[in-house]
Amino acid sequence: MFNFFFRPRKKFSLENLKYLYQQLLKNVVVTKKNQTVVVEVLRQIAELMIWGDKHNPSFFDFFCEKNILKHCIEILGQKCEKSVKVQVIQSLSILL
């Protein structure tokens, strides 16, 4: 479950953003078992998008290409823990 935290890769890289996107796809339905992973993935994606805004425009291109915003909105529509919804809203607020 937490093995993606220990995978060696450069933190601020497009490779890492792609990896986090794959983790988001693997956890489309939020459950009690994966909610911690979803929250951390969303947090890291927001962090990468902020960094990418200043340093690498391809991050935003990837974000739009994969329609990550749609995935965030879909999570908001699910019955899940408040902590997950709070993270989605915080991440979206940061991105706006």
C-alpha cells in the first residue's frame, strides 16, 4: 500500500507526476483501506503542479492531457472520509 513512497525517483520530475497519476488511477474508488494513499497522492500532485508552474510547463500539459481535474471532482462525488474531500478541496484551491 505504501510502497510507492519508497520508489526511487526524482521528486520534481515528469516521471514522478506520471507515477502519481498511475497511483490515482489505481485508486479511483476511495475506500477506508486506500484513503491515506489517495490523500498523499493528491497532496503530492498539487505540490508538483506548483513547482511545475515555475520550472516545467510540461507538468501542466500532462495535468490537462490526463484530465486530472476530472478525477479530483469524481473523488468529491464519492462517499468517503471527510479527510479525503478536504485534501481534494485544498489541492484544487492551491491550483487555482
